[in-house]
Amino acid sequence: MNSRILSLVSLSKRAGKLVLGFDPVKESAQKQTARLILLAADISPKTEKEIHFIAQKNQIPVAKMPHSMDEVWQSVNKRAGVLAITEQGLAQKLYHMLSNEKEDWIL
């Protein structure tokens, strides 16, 4: 388990730059305030498909975390499988940590 990822997610929450839950993340994506959407490892395939559709439509990168909803819950005190980071720097750092790609930040 990479605790650095959950530490950055927790830091995002303390900074007020974290959106938790499907509907709030969807709204954040539509308002173009989300910079990165994160998915828990045990998210349902239906929810994952819907989030990918929303993210693609709004040109927001999506990354899947190697952590379950319960691990997210322990980190941010709310059980959620869909999260959005609204701060560019934190989003970029998390994206690069979760992505095997070594390419520059695109979106």
C-alpha cells in the first residue's frame, strides 16, 4: 500500500481541495473545478464507466488508486469510491504517482 497517495488525498481534504462522492464529483467536473478524478480500487464497473464518460466529456484525467473505499475512509473519514482533486498541483502530483506514464501533464 502506497501511503503517500492517501497522505496527499488527506492533505487535499485538509486544504479544502477534495470533493467526495459520485454526485459532488460529477457536479465539480461539469463546473470545470475538478482537476483530477480518483477512483477507489473496488469501485463498481458501472460507476467507473459513468465517471470515465463524464471525465472524457469534460476533459478531466482519471486515475485508479490501489486503495479500497475502506482505506479511503480511514484516510479522510468518509467512505467514498469517487474523489476529485480541485487543486492543480496536488492533482498533477497524484496523477504522476498513479500513472506509469512519464509524459508531461496534458490536461
